[in-house]
Amino acid sequence: MPPYVKGTIITVGTFDGVHCGHRDVIERLVDRSHALKIPSVLVTFEPHPLEVVNPSAAPLLLTTQYEKLEVLAETGIDYVAVLPFTSELASYGAEDFVELVLRRRFRLRELLIGYDHGFGRQRAGNVDVLRTLGKRDGFRVEVVDPVATADGHSVSSTSIRRAIAGGDLERASAGLGRLYSVSGQVLEGSQRGRTIGFPTLNLGAPPPRKLLPPEGVYAVRVQTPGGPVGGMMNLGPRPTFGDSATSLEAHLFDTSGDFYGAHVRIDFVRRLRETRRFASAEQLSKQLRHDESEARTALTLLQPSGNLKG
């Protein structure tokens, strides 16, 4: 921390997805920071801790590191610290982590955590342990209760992963408080889409640790350097052209330009159909015209916030 920072209020976690429950913790952190007039700090890890301590149990990610930081940049937090999660850090007990990392490095004065939080070796730093340490070492600990969706289910990264893997984008969006998305750099593709009247942005293969919904054609909103644009995207292979590799190709509506090399974010709005093989490029083009009509209709249901209308 800068030398002039004498104390901070901190929250700690993986924050994969930065979902509604995470946002509740973060909003409370920022509000408390303003009340105390001390900086807010969010401490997170890269890679996901389970990739180090139990790789076989490590989940696919709702947000890559870039995507997580993009969402956190909108929250009003003063500092985000991304700690490299190593076997050495995994060996720290809860007391060591609090003293060596939170207090010495980040000048902890108050700690704000979710109700089910645990850190340190074997997640031994639970709420009771942290409160005991706080009482002994002079820092305050506040615990935030879970956030529930409209149907009464507690929001968690696990439940959102389950929804996305099953293609339930509406439930995933309810838990995230925004549309699910994938980010990447626009690459030069085969340009087949141009030949059938549907040029596309090609993001290539998705990141290996990124969780994606089932393969298919989706209505999407694409965040480009020039602003958001509606469109449709094929997620998966291109069987009509004999290409079995998984790729992300988005056709943008009512826009043109050279996006090669640009970083874009693709928000999933609605799944339109499965990916399938067509007998000819002409048949594919006819289907894509139908897909475009359905995608445009789906995009009209987006609220200004980006969520779907009820």
C-alpha cells in the first residue's frame, strides 16, 4: 500500500463471477470505507485456489482474471490486490494469513466477509476464528448474510455454474445481476461468413478454464471499442464447412468496421437453436436470416441495465 495509507477495510475471496452475493459484500465494503474515510481493498487470487490444492476439484471459471477485473472496476473499490496463489500461500494458517498478508501488507483495520467464508490452510479461517483474531489483534470483523434470488435460492458461484452448464441463462443472469459473457481478442478467421452475407468477428477457441453454455446459436450483445452492438453468435463447430473445432463467431447487426485485434465482450442473451450441419451454404444462409430475425426480437427484450425484461 502507499505509505500514506494507515489503515484499510478489506474483503477476501475468489469472487469468481462477481455475482449478486459478491456485489452485496462489495457495496457494504465501499459504504463502510466512505464512513470510516479509509481505503477499501479487495484481496483475491490467481489462479483459483483449488487449481493448486486440489486440481481435480477445480471448477471451470465464470470469469477469467481479465473479466473479473473488468467487473470490479465498476464497483467503486479503491484497490484490488491479486495474490498469486502458490503452494507456499496455501500452507499459511489463518493466523499467518491475517498477520503476514492482511495486517502487514494491506494494513487491515476492518475485515468484511461473506457468511460462508474461510481462508488459510484447509479454510480454517472461518468466522469464529476471524472474530477471535480480531478481538485479540484489534480489528473489527463483519459478516454478510447470503443474498437470495427472487425464487428464494441463495446465490453462489456453484449454482450459477450449474445453470450455465445446463443452458439456463435466465437463472444465471438472475444470480449474476447481469448477462453472462465471454471476452477475447478478435482474430482473423477464414472469412467464410462474408461469402454468404454474414461476416463475423472470430474470437477463436475459448479460454481453456472458461465455462461456456452449451454449443449452439445465440442472440448476443457485443461490447466493442465503439460501444454495444446487437448480434448473433455461433458457439461450437462449423459442421456445414467440415470444421469440428470449437470457436466463437459473432455476426454484428447494423454496423461495420475493422475490429481485428480489438478486445470485445460478448454477452449471451438467448439460445436460439442447436448447431447443425446444412446441405449447402445457401441453406445455411437461409437459416441465418431466420436466426437474425429471432435474435433481433430477443434483443428488444433487454432492459437498459442489460438484464432481460421480466
